[in-house]
Amino acid sequence: MEKSEYGKWIHTAFAGASFAYFLAVIDKAELIVSSYSLAFSTLLFAIALALNAFFAMLYYGLDGEPDFSEKFAKYWLLVRFNNLAQWSFILAVIGVVYFVIEPVVIIVL
């Protein structure tokens, strides 16, 4: 929550990408259950979608407030959830990338 513009755009983009993931895998339940990396990614995308949507609404809803970033920076719990929102999305993407390259890794190793 360092800067209002950063949070406004990054949380919106991460929430949109997380929602797009769920739209893409809406009928792929068997594939998700059969792969640990996809199951892990799906869980992290769910966390990322909920938290990033929440923070995006906060940033857009309280945009006119003066000193918005400073108000929330003093609450350590909000800062931790902000970090969780970003890292859960990043780790979920890493899990999906690993699912894609997993057959190559198995062949090489």
C-alpha cells in the first residue's frame, strides 16, 4: 500500500487475471484434481481473487480520501493481507507455469 496508483492498478489487474483463470478452468475439474500444482494454483487464485477484489474496491472507493495510503499503512493486518494478495497471485502463476513445463522437467530429470 505504498502508493495509491500502484495499488489501484495492480489489485485490479490481479483480480481480473484470477477471475479469468476461473473462467478458463470452469469445466476442467478432473484436470485440477489430477495435478497437485493445478490444485495448489486454484487455491491460491481463489485467495488472490478475494483479496485483490477487496483491495481494488478499497482503492477505488476511498480514492478521494486525503492521505489514504498513510491511513492504512499503520494497520499491520491490512499491510499483511495486501502482501498476501500479491504473493498468492504470483505463486499461483508459478504453479500454472510449472504445470505446463512439468512434463519437460520429468523427461529431463
